[in-house]
Amino acid sequence: MVVSQDELERLAAEVGAALRARGWLLASAESCTGGWAAQAITAIAGSSVWFERGFVTYSNAAKRELLDVPAEVLSRFGAVSEETARDMALGALTRSHAHVAFAITGIAGPDGGTPDKPVGTVCFAWALEDGRVLSTCERFDGDRAAIRAQAVRHALRETLALVR
């Protein structure tokens, strides 16, 4: 499935409009997407009004050190899990001035998959200042770039649905 940068930036602009309407700020925590969601967001002129900060936590050490993901969660469930995504989103929320945060962690490939978590498995979470934390895991097809682009699109779409 092809996802264009233009599509991602249109989604990011919609997220920004919804956040501005609420007077909210957004934070992101990314692993397998390596900051791509933050790049799509910051491509929007004026995004500094609603995008507070982004964390790229590619390694487990970065997840622990920057987002307070417990080592026990990483060892028990793995970096690619709803549990880790939830802790990443909560960490981004608590270590920022944001009202809502999203997290993305997954296996973009071409290697690294397992029978339980094949390449294309990506877990997401959203944390809101009212205490809600939502999470899901999805499976995307395609090469590394396609999986990462679909993950960014999913994170932005679901963020938009939450903040509208």
C-alpha cells in the first residue's frame, strides 16, 4: 500500500487544526518510524503552536531513559507490544507539556520478525491528560518504507479521531 508524504502532511494538518481548536498540545514517541511522524507534523507551517515535542527512542535504553518504560515491561512483553507502546505514550505525555501523546513501536523489517510478531507488526498507544490510555497492534504489508509510512498514517488518523 502506497502512502504519500502529501497524504501524511494533509493528515498532520488536520490533526493540527483539531488540536488548535481545543487549545491542546501534542507529543510523540517513535521507535520504528524514527521521527517520520514528527517530520510530517513539523512540515506544517505553524505546527509549533500545537506540536510540543517528539521523542525518537529507537533503542530499549532510550525507551527506559527518556520515557521511563520499565525494564520489566521490555523484558516481559518486548519492545513491540501494547504494554511498551502504552508506557511510551505515557512517558511522552508526562515528560512534556502536551495534552495528548501518541507512541509507535514495531518491526519494519526486512529482518527482526518472529512467528508471534512478524515483520509489519506495529503497536500504537495514545495517552490523554484526562488519564485515558488507548492501544492497539496492527499488521502492515509491504517493504520497510511502506510499513513505516502506514504506521505514521495510522498514528495520525487515530490521533485525529481522538482530538476531533
